[in-house]
Amino acid sequence: MFNVLNMGLSVFIPDSVVSEDKTLRDKTLKLGYIARACSIFKVEKIYIYTDENGAFEKDFRLIKLILGYIETPQYLRRSLFPKTELLKEAGILPPLRTPPHKPYIPMASLKVGEVREGVILRKGGSLFVDIGLDSPIRYVGSGSDGERVTIVLQQVQPSQICKRALSDDIKEYWGYKVVRVGPIGKVLKGGFTGLKLITSRRGDPINGVFRELIEDMRKAINISLVFGSPKKGLYDILREENLTPKEVGDYVINFIPNQGTATVRSEEAIISSLSIISIMLKV
Amino acid sequence: MFNVLNMGLSVFIPDSVVSEDKTLRDKTLKLGYIARACSIFKVEKIYIYTDENGAFEKDFRLIKLILGYIETPQYLRRSLFPKTELLKEAGILPPLRTPPHKPYIPMASLKVGEVREGVILRKGGSLFVDIGLDSPIRYVGSGSDGERVTIVLQQVQPSQICKRALSDDIKEYWGYKVVRVGPIGKVLKGGFTGLKLITSRRGDPINGVFRELIEDMRKAINISLVFGSPKKGLYDILREENLTPKEVGDYVINFIPNQGTATVRSEEAIISSLSIISIMLKV
């Protein structure tokens, strides 16, 4: 709810999004760009849908892992992500520097109402949260050892006490969630709400539907942008479910009409479309 | 003249654009993304301006080399680019796949009026052009051995003859030119024509000036987008010339108002701004 749109913005990408990249390094790099684009434009949810009936299960695990890893504040990565070969190239990921990625401060500088990401620790019957500072702080509430939690400081004197943050406590963009879903047609038709924008080179040029789309965006609470795979556009992907983009989306849009290159890569399409969508409600 | 805008679109970047990247690989990668963004949106000229009085001379050579290399059709790269350490990571550059990057065809398929990129060769007193096909073709006109040239086929039977293409012969986007210029303030104030858009986080949000800018774009023949460096925005860069963005540009614009990340990288700012500019005249 913290983007220019003042509404929930979601992105759908297929689990085949890195299938054309040959090496772990290239896959990691592409996911880094996608994570950056989604964070710059305050995307709240990245949905990963199933392309070709689960053929990209291995890639899916990598996508979920890398998008989650880069979104996690650096100080929590070691406790939340066990060592794995899949993170071997994670060193090349750019920092996101979203609001939850807070810098180190002395404990004494913590203020009541401050929100931070942490991990719950059980110590002798009591719960604490490691928020990346000099020592874990006392946590009041439910939760289990090793669980990631967004906390809000309730008391700082004589000692720090925190509880789970409610959405009202969070006044800034707080990163995206990664959510796995099934085949895209089924998901979009199955009661998924909000304005659904299918991106496709074969869609209507964005300039042609610009004003009409703005009107519809004004009425919407959520907006979802749906992207195809590097190999197949959404016409082809949906055909496998005997569906067409027009049947599952409110708009089918070409966000880069008259492109100068034969193809546009997923990460380029995502950042370009988000750039345009993000300014539309306010023009 | 082949973008949606039907006008010349230029981009200015500083010679310090890759100065924050530590390795040749990272610098090459970033330049690849910039080249892709400019090609997708049919940028005609990439101007490289001098930041900090020539402190980035070495980076400048790399920028000029890599942007030129990636823009050159693959079949001409070996004859136009001598081996150099600076191209050691060029293998990671993505293909641009712009119209001049034509595929191999049999000589017999060449048609009169077809335009191709080539290199002039002198063979026993006559000039030929290597256009990446089975044999060089006869060239009528002036030029020197080893010169890159855009040719148009004049005759295909009984033998192929070509001449230098005029701009009227070229009906598609034909890639960008890389042009070196001096300090940005001096260049923009020194008779540089067209609509000058200075990008800056401290500029007016694009949504606020959207309609006004469209009106001005309608009257313009050329549009230039000016980007700062990874370390310094254009307020700081221009201050070294005792100038302000408002003094040298027609607009000072923040193309990513309300960004979710602390910083936006050059390649992200370039593709985002170009996405928006490219649809503006037609909305």
C-alpha cells in the first residue's frame, strides 16, 4: 500500500522465468534484477505460477530461494538460510536497500514504535528476537524458535520489549512476499480479485488504452501484472489450459509498443511495465 | 526517427557511469544493460559526457568500446575490433538483435534496396564491402579500407553492387551512435538543440509535469534525457561548473517518484525513464 498507486501491486512470473539462462550465475543475476525492479516499484507480492505442469520444479526452488534471500535483511540471512549450493552465486546479488533493510545501530538508540525484521529465539523458556543488534530483545507474543517476524518496539526503558507488528505499525514499503501458485489461467479465473493486466507483445499498445486503464485503476484495490516466459508469451501459455488472455485478464497490454530489439527480456519487460504503471494513477 | 516518438531520442551518461563497479565483468554487464535499454527504446545517440574533468578517462575508453562493440553486428566484430584485454568479458554481453544485426542469408537472396552493415575492403584497386555473407560485394563510392559503412544494394543481377546508404534508404531503427562530449553543463548550454530533460531524484515528479511535458514534446524535434553518475546526481555534477539543472535543462524530472529502494542504479533509471518517455507522445 506504499506505492504511488496507494494500492496493492502484484507481479506474476512463471517458474520458467530463468529456464533460458544456462548457469546458476546467470539465473541468480536475472532474479536479482527482477527483485530490484519489484522493490523499486513497491510490489507487495511476487506470485510464481506453474508453467508446463511442473517441468521447472528445480528452477522454482531456486527462484523462491533467491527472491526470498535478497529480500531478507543481511543480518538475518545466516540464521534463516542454511548453506546450499543454490546460493553459491548469491554474492553477486545487488543490495535491495528497502526500508526493512535497516542498518546497525546501538541498542540505546532504539525507539518505541520502531519496526524491525527479526528471528525468534527461545532462551530458557522465554522468547527473544534477534534484530541484528548487539543482543536479542525480549519478545511478548506467540511464535516459534527460528521464525522470521516483523516486530515493533513496545518499551525501551528499563529494557527493550517488542511484539509482533501489525500492518498499522508499518508506515513504509516493507518488501514483497513470494507466493507459489498453480497454472496461471486457473489462478486468475479462480476468484483472484483486482485488476488483472496481462502483458503481451500481441496486446493493445499501452498508449491506446492509457486513459481507459487509468479510469479502471482508480476503482481497483489491487493491480496484478502478469508476465509470460522467455520462451512463450501468455497466448501460448494459456492455450495449454484452453484459455486466452482476454478470458482471464481485464486488459491484454503491450507495454513496449514499437520495440527496437527483436525480443525483450523478462527483467526488462518487468521494470518497463512497472515504471509505466507506477505513474499512471497520478498523471 | 523510428521510435514511437517519431523524433530523435538521445541519452547522456557520464564517463563515470561504471566507476562504482569493481570488476571488468561488472562494468561490462552494466554497459550491456544500458545498451539493451537504449536499443529497446530506439535511442539514436548515446552521448558520454565528462565527469570530474577527465578523472574517468580509462572508464571512458571501456564505455565507448563496449557500447560500440555490442551495437556492431556479430559478423563485423572481428574485423572492426582488434583483440584487447578490455573485451575479455564481452562474451557475457547479451545480443541486441536490432534491425542492423541481420542474419546470414545466401548471396542469391539479396534484394535491391536491402540495407546492411559492412566493412570496406580494397582488393586490387577496387573497393568491396564485407557484409557477412559468402563473399564481399562490389562497392561504388568513396571510402577507405577497414571503414565501417551502411550500404544499400543497387544491383543484384548479374552481380551484386552496393553503395553507401542514405538516411532515406533506412526504414527501420538502425542502432545508436556513441558520441563523446565535454562537461555536461557546457554541452547543454552551448547551442545543443531540442528538449533537454534532466533526470534527478530532486526533480519534479514525472506525474506532476506529465501533461505539460507532452505539449512540449509535440513541438520538439529532438529529446535528450540526461542522467547523473552512480555517486552524484546532476545537482552536484553541475555545481562543479557553477550551474544548476534548471539553468541547462528544460525540465528537471524525477521519473521514479516514491521509490521503494534507497537508491536506483543507472541502468534501472535509464530503462525506467525511457519506458515512460517512449509512450508519452501517443497517450
